[in-house]
Amino acid sequence: MAKLKKSYFCTACGNESPKWVGKCPACGAWNTYTEEIVAAKSSPLTTNNFFSASASSGERNRPIPVHRVERSALQRIDLLNHEANRVLGGGLVPGSLVLLGGEPGIGKSTLALQIAVRMADTPILYVSGEESPEQIKMRADRIGVSNEQCLLLSETSLENIITQLTETAPELVVIDSIQTLYSERVESSPGSVSQVRECAAMLLKYAKETRVPVLMIGHITKEGSIAGPKILEHIVDVVLQFEGDSNNAYRILRSIKNRFGATNEIGVFEMLNDGLREVDNPSEILVSHYDEPLSGIAIGATIEGVRPFLLETQALVSTSAYGTPQRSATGVDYKRLNMLLAVLEKRLGFKLGTKDVFLNLAGGFRAADTGLDLAIIAAIISSGLDIALDPDICFAGEVGLSGEVRPASRTEQRVSEAARLGFRTVVVSGYARKALNHAPKGIEIIYVNRVDELARRVF
Ligand code: TYD
Ligand code: MG
């Protein structure tokens, strides 16, 4: 028997090394190398030799002048799901390989199955390596089936899946999940770096050659112990991430990489008993309405991708019971919070050195938008002074280290969204005046240039 060839792979980035190393030279992660058997078996693929046949046939790809490439080839497939279409940039591109990543239990299978069973009259093959057809059927019944052409296959062998794909010729393929698949051509176990890479490469080839789009689910674990989507990110065309707090019903679908559209686009869903509801108007769920005004709450006007919406920021400033004050930020960058606190201390003389500060974005939402700075500062001042803000006021502006308020990107869209939702006042940077020449009627705009002005004019 031939000696097995072994190699070491970084489970974080997929880098290969002939020797075990403590620190990955490619991504810098520590203790991520695992041993895997890499020698491919000599026996070729048995399934009609789908790939080798197409490669050796007389028909070879030839270069085409760019103006002669047919436009129709870019026609997108409507997933009959507004939020998913939006994140993909207007639907699924034929022949694309899409990775849907997320933590276990977040709802990836539910989303993929929902798309599959609701796309009426489209032949779809839903392959699950995790659940039996009976289990999938139970879930499908919850969601409601309207596509009778959706076929279920419980299979983990890539070669068998390819055989079924060539026989059934679907128009969309769902793979749940890439970590459960194995190819006979690789010795190592399912979920290992070499298996995941091999299976994904094969599916990519299938997608490109048949122009059938493949939606592939991938798990991310907190420890990164399974070969995670990091390795796959380079292979696939689109990376979507499904995220949310499992204690909360709201889920965000985010595009991290998209060869056919904008990234940072988001889709918002709510997990209900009968599947995922598409949330057209995120502001409604992210801004709560209280019977009486509460201190520590400020509404920020934010933008994700091209979509403006309003978000509730909540702060609690209280006297620290212990020597070292606590700082906690949920949904926003911890370092950003510390910076804003330092600005408040230095520019407003707000004494926070002996105070605990907790900051939270409502609905389990995460945002990296610096245009929320002004709302965060307003929430902290409101809690520190214990004065509630007017519920009809919202904020959009970035705060710099000198305490200056800079315009948030696309301030005019944020203001329009606030006006649409019935807010009466919006506080923005004085430097955004020009952009707001055509501000919507019926909304008062307060311009502030520095954070101390904010404190004087709003409280
Ligand atoms: P699932 O799609 O299995 O998660 P993943 O594939 O990402 O691991 O779904 C996870 C949760 O969703 C599970 O706890 C049950 C819940 N759920 C609902 O609340 N409503 C539904 O209609 C369905 C199908 C699932
Ligand atoms: Mg699942």
C-alpha cells in the first residue's frame, strides 16, 4: 500500500504547510494547524465523468470581444424574497456559487429551504447532509410549500450529488452544508480543510459549466474548529452572512463579498413560527415606542449599504460600585465607545472616570456606522443627566477627536428617512448644510458643529 501523504492546514485561513507550525505565517492565528491526509485516490470520478468529459471535449472556450458578450447571460433569477434579492444585488446570477454562513441555529437552513419551497414552478434540488427528508419535510410544512418541483436529497457524497444533479437538471441547487460533504478523491474526513476546499471547488465547476446557481450553507463556530467559510471566501462569488442574537427574533442577512453587486447591503428578517418574515421597514422594529419618555435613549439615523433606517441607542451611566469603572458596548465597537467617552470628558467636562457606562443597540443589531456617534453621545448625556430626550428627535453625525461634529455619509437620505417616519427634529453636522438644501418639508434641522453645542441646544 502506498504511503499516505500528509500535510498541515490552518483551519482559520486554509494555508498549507508541510510541517506543523504554532503560528500561521499567512494569517497570524495561533495553534490552528491540523494534520490531514491529502493524497488523492488514483481512481477517477465514476459519475459519468462529468467534469473530465467537458474538459476534454472538442468545444473549448475562446476569447470573445467584450461588446459581443450577450447581455441575456446576466439575467438574474428572482428568489421571490425581497430581502434576499436585495442583498444579492437584485437576484441570483446564473452560474454563481453563493456561500451562506452563520452560527449554528441562526436560521440558515430555514432561509434556504424557505426560498426553495416558495419559488413556485422552479425545479430545485435541496441537498442536505444533516437532515433526513422527513425532517426537512416537517420544517417545510411549517413554512408552507408552494413549489411542487422542489426535490429533497439526503446525501453527503459529492460524487453521488453530482450524479443526481446531472440526472435531475435543477435550476437552483441548495447544499446544506458544505462541512458535511466528502469527496472520494480526498482521504481526510468531512469538514476538514482539504475536503471543504475540494468539494467547494467541484461545486464551483458544476455551477460555472452548467450555469446553475448553487447556494451553499457553511457553519462558523466560535472556536473556528471546523474549516470555516474563511477558506471558502476566496473560492465563491458571493458570501452572505446570516447573523443575529439567538435570544432575539430579528436576523440580518449581510453581503460580505459580492462579485455581482454592492457589499454591505443588508436584508432584515424576523424568525416566526412559520418561517422567516421579510421586514420591509426595519425602522419600525428597531425603534420602540414608549408610553413615557425615558432617559438614556436616543434615536440615530443610520445607513447600511444604500438603505437608511433608524436605530435606537440606549445608554446607562451609573456610579461605579468598584474601583475600576465598567464599560460595555453591545452592537457597537468597544473602542469607539471609549473614544466617545474620552471626547465627552475632555470637551464637555463630563466626569465619567468613576462611572460605569453601558451602551446597547436595540434589537440585537450591530452597526459600524460612525454616523451614529452623535446619537450615542446624546444617549450618554441623557442618561448621565437623567433627562429624557424628546421622542420626536433623532441624530445623524460623526464625532471627531476634537469634539467636532462631521457630516454623516449621505445625510440627506438619513434625514428623509427620519421625515418619512414622522420625526419632527433631526440634529446633524453644521457642515452638512449644503447637502441639505432640499431637505424634506415638515422636519426641523438643528445644525451643530461641536459636541458642546449639542449639549446646549438639545438638553
Ligand atoms: P435552522 O434553520 O435549523 O438553523 P441553522 O440551519 O442555521 O442551524 O433554524 C434554527 C431555529 O429556527 C430553530 O431553533 C427553530 C427556529 N425556527 C423557527 O423559529 N420558526 C420556523 O419556522 C423554523 C423552521 C425554525
Ligand atoms: Mg441547518
